[in-house]
Amino acid sequence: MQEYSNGSPAASIDAAWTKSRKSTANGQCVELASLPGGKVAVRNSTDPAGPALIFEPAEFDAFLDGARNREFDHLIAR
């Protein structure tokens, strides 16, 4: 089983990448991929070969909880 770490080239990650249906037509969004062991990889869709962030299951769960609770709304550009 391949082990990935933060900064791994996203192009080297053999996984199905998913992006939000709210993604803009020019592809400016983040994409996520499920990895073994419940880890999640995140990459910039405009640089699909660039570095990926790799999150442990608990880290990603904490992020999703914060997003659901609107803890990051102040970061949205308006």
C-alpha cells in the first residue's frame, strides 16, 4: 500500500479525484481523493500535478465539523 505525505505530487496519487458541483467553469476549486486508511488528499484543481495536502481521518473530520458549523465563513471572499 502506497503511503503519501504532505507535499506529495498530486499526480503521483493513484486515486479518483472529486470536485464540488459548485466548481466554476474555469476549474478553480479544490479536489479531494479518498486514500487508504481513511486519509483524504486535497489538491488545487488549477495545478493538478502540484503538491497535495494529506489529512488523517480525525483531521479531516475536524475540518468538516468546522465547515458544517460555519466556523470558516469569515474566510469567504465576497
